[in-house]
Amino acid sequence: MPEATLSRRRLVAGAAALPLFGILTRRAAAAEFVYKLATGQDPNHPVNIRAQQAIDRIREASGGRLEIRLFPANQLGADTDLLAQVRSGAVEFLNLSASVLATFLPVASLTNLGFVFKDYDSVWAATDGPLGAYVREQIGRTPILTVSKAWDNGFRHVTSSTQEIRTPDDIRGFKIRVPQAPMQTSLFRALEAGATPINFNELYSALQTKVVEGQENPLPITATTRIYEVQKSCSLTGHIWDAYWILGNRRAWARLPEDLRMIVGRELDRSADDERADSVALNANLRTTLAAKGLTFIDVDRDAFRDALVRTSFYRDWKAKLGSTAWDHLESVTGKLV
């Protein structure tokens, strides 16, 4: 057995004989930097599992100089509160969706535009390429910055309790719940749907009582909130893809020596790749699981939806909001939209 493995086992065995208080005290004393990483996801979500693995590797690679403590499930506040905290430095690191970040920095919504990505290959080519670099550069001009490549928040799909959504014509007049987000509201209104903003905690009730006929979310949300109980079909529209960004407070990041910043970036990038793979596998499994629970899945012609959107003012309106430079970056990977 390798000596390194034996040494680690001896260390663990020796530590087990010490009081817990002694272990924690020594760890705290050894760390030069103790930072917080906040997330909004459940502790068992792939984001938190992979983030904790990165944290463990960072601690080991830094020789204990940097300790990052994970706070999942909005323990430190709601997403908008956490965004304020990472901007002020009260929280050093934050995992946040691009759609929420866009409430502070609209250009973050560049990758959220309707029907711009057809699959994960196109998503990662964009976010790991010049388009993603441009978004990260714009974020970096604020009190925060990105400290890793984009993580996956998934494609959003439409579910219904009434008619099946197969074509753009089917969505006209369809009463669909959307979050309090300009992107989703403008997208579905452009397609002439009855887009109704409703708070997430009221979503299940609104579907159950037929206030709305349907909703749109990634499959993991449809599963964990049991939306399948009050919906009959799921159209795999993939109309919006959303990113998770690991954000850092600029001053807190600058306090870390260069070697620690390199370790953090390297290990978070590694976990980003792992979480991306987790997401693909999870979505494949969920399609089977949700179908077994009675949800009918419909593969739609996404190009038909995109063509319908092109014929509206949707893309032109967002180009005006985001600016021609941002739009040029987007069209370099999506093709001409306007």
C-alpha cells in the first residue's frame, strides 16, 4: 500500500482520538482565510455535492490555508439577498443563476434568450468560448467577478394540464405561469401565450386550481416540486437555457494570494465539468421517472418555435436592451437572429 495512503490513514485514526473541539480549533487556527460559499439549492443537489468536493480539494491543495464553508438551501438568505451580500463582501462566494444575476446586470441574460441554443454542445461552445468570456468580463466590471466556468442550471420545458403543446400555434392563448423575470414574460407574450407571473411558492396551487394551465421549468424542478401531479404532458421545448455562475466578491478575491486563486479556479472548474455531466444524466433519468408517473413527453420541432419568434419583435427588443456588442457575440454562435 502506498506510503501516502498509510500516512493519511494514520492521520485520520489519530484525529479520531481527539475531541471534536480540538479538531475544529486547530483547523480554524491553521487556515489563513475562512470564506463562505452560499447556494440556493438543496444539500443533495449536484451543485452542492460537487461544490463540497471542490472545497475539500481546495483545502487539501492549499495545505489548509484556505477553508471555504458551504451554506446551501438559502441558509444565508434568498437569492436577491445573497446577491447583495456578495456585492458587499458579507459573503465571499455565491452560486447564482444567470437569470437572477440579470436583475443586477442585464447582460448576464445574454445566454438566457429564447431558442438560441439547440443542445449542450452549442451551450458549452458558447459559454466556454468568446461569448462566455464577454459575459464574464462584463460581470468583472462590477464589485463581483466569476471565479470559474459556467455550471449547468438546465434547459426549461413547458408542461400542460390541458392541450398538448406541439407547435407555436398550440401555445397561442395558453395560460402559462412564468417567474417574475422579464425574459420569460417577454418570450411567451411574443408567442401570444397568456403569460402570468406567479411567485414560485404559489405555483403548485395555481396549477391545481387551474388559475393557469401550465408552467415552464427544468425537469428537476418539475420532479422535486411534484408538478407532475397536476400536469399531464411535458413538451421538450428547451426554450431557455440558464447558467449557474460561481461569483466572488472582488475585494475578498484580491485578498487571496495568486497561488490560492489558481487553486480555487482550477478546482471549481473541475467540479463545474462534473456537475455538467451530472445534469445530463439526471435529466435522462428524470424523463424515464416522470413518464412512469404518468407525464407524457412530447418532442417538438424547436426550429419552428424559433422561426415563430423571429417573426416577432422579441429578438430586436432584446438587442436594443443588451447592445450591439453583446448581440454580435451572441450571433457569432447562434447565427443571425435579427
